[in-house]
Amino acid sequence: MSQAQRLAQARKALDQPEALASEFAASVERFRAYDNAREHFYPPTRAPRQAGAVVERTNDLVLALRDHGGLDPRDALDRVTDHDAGSGVTSVAAVDLACDYVHRELVVQRTTSPAGWDDGASNRGGGTRLDVLLADRADRTPIVGELKLPGDRDPYYALVQALACASNLATPNQYARMRAHLRAGRFPAGENPPRFDIFVLVVEEPGHEGITPKGRCANGLKLAAETLAPRLLAQPAIARFIRRIATLRLARDPGEVAAPGAPRVGRRSAVTMAVAGIDWYRRGWVAVVLADAGAPRVLVGADLKALVTRIADVACRPTPRPTRSPHSSSVRRSPNRRGRCAPTSRGWPR
């Protein structure tokens, strides 16, 4: 499906969120009778893996999250909190989104072969794959995490994928399976599963954090995902199973060294002293950094103050331009500081 086709689909969902909510609830009900609680989510011989030095694949990020232990979000300057979904959907403080890592890349429908669907289709390939499973640090609510890496699918696609995974886990049988085999989650006991949370984890391209994504339909899909999330939570068919939907932006400056265990995008550059020249262009601010230890680096950002804070040990010498400030409609505030997670879209409970 092309971006234009997905955007048309997203706009239809925005106009009729009750239709997507009904499909979600129907998926939960169709999966309710399935019981394989004695089977694990992955083979016992699963090969151990280590996080890569540079985030290039899903594994590189989720393994870094595993090593770090979880996420500690903070508010981004450009966080979106307004919506049109009514008073029943409210924003959540970033600190309330803190969570612990549980497991990665779970095939939520995995079962002993041969297996098939009730319409006769084969289950070859295992079905829907969940990028990362997390647990709320305060109350151990399960969190379905879906990653969007640079060049990957858009946030709307990631949101739909996360909903599909959640619909296959939000049954008593599958929740019992999670509690039996994913002990690290320490999920609370109960006859019925708690409402799940959904996190869309967006990794932006180095140097382009907070800037409108490229592509004719990319920004429309991003805005659609931000608008759709609270509208879905206002639907009883969704709110029965889903407590929160949040988008967290994971951004790192290229060349910066990550905190122990935290993900980073780009390579390490040992800089002892640097001088930078800063200028404005049509999409924001650009800094060229001349450092003792290597070639010049280019940093891009929409907020001048935030851009300057990204340059460690810099003697900053701005050029005389610009003679005017960029128009307010072309400015997007710079996101979070180095290596931290920031909810830039929604964190809505019901």
C-alpha cells in the first residue's frame, strides 16, 4: 500500500473512528476462545543477541532498551496535548509513562505446528510480530511497543500494527500466557487482563529531530496518527481494552556518546574542543562544527537555543545572518535533549 493510499485510509479512520474501534473489539472477541497458555512466545533455543553500536534495525534499539532496563520519558517542548475527543480523554504527565523492558519481537500468535486460522488459512510465519513488550513501572500494566525507524513505515501504520498486536493479547487466555512465560513483566494477577497501553516509539533521523518528515504524504500521516489516537480512546469499544496511547520520540544527536545502555543513532566522535558557525535556512537552523578530532559535523534543528545546547564544548561564533527571524509557521520546536525519550504526541488515558 502506498503512502497516498494509507493517508486515504487514515482520513477515513479519522472520520469514522468507531469503525476501527469495532474492528478491534471484534478481533479480541474472535481470539478470546483460543487457548495455548502452556506454550511460550518463542523457542527455548532462541539465539542471544547484542545491541549494535548504531541504531539501524529494530534489534539495535530494542536490545539497547533491554540493556538500559526501560524508558524514562520527559516532556518535549513541542508535545501535543490538545485534541477534539472530549473530556473523557486527558493527557498524562511524562513521568507517568515510565516503563520497564519485558521482552522483544514476540510473535503473539505463535503456536505448535501444524496450526491454522478458522477460515482455513495457514499460520505459516507465525502471524503478527510485536516489536517490544514493556510494563508500566508503577502498576505493571502491559505496554505494546511498536517502533518506527528512519525510512520505516509511518506512525499511522505503526499505530494500526500496535492495535493488531494488542487485540491478540487482550484476552484472559493470552494474558495468563503472558504471566506464565514472561515473568520479567510481573504483570498483576486477575481473572481478566488489565487494559493495555500502546506506545509508538519513533526514532528520527540524526540532525532532523523535530523537523517535518519528508514525503508528500508523510506529514499528513503523522498528523493523522496524532489526531486518531484520542479519538479511538473516546470509543467504548477501544477504551474497554486500551488505557493509553502515547507516541514517544527517541532522538540522539549524531556523534554523541549514549549513556550506558541507552540507544544512540550515529557513531561516536571523540571531541575535545570545537568551534561552530550557525545560520538559518528555510527549515530551521544549521550549525557547522569544526572539531580537533575529526571532520566538520553538520547539526540541524528548528530551535536555536536547543541547537546550541547540542554542541558540547563549543565556542560559538554566529554568522551575521539572518537579518530576520524565520516565519513562525515554518518553525517547529526542537525536541528533547540527548538520548532521552520524549512523548511528543499523545499520552491519553481514559
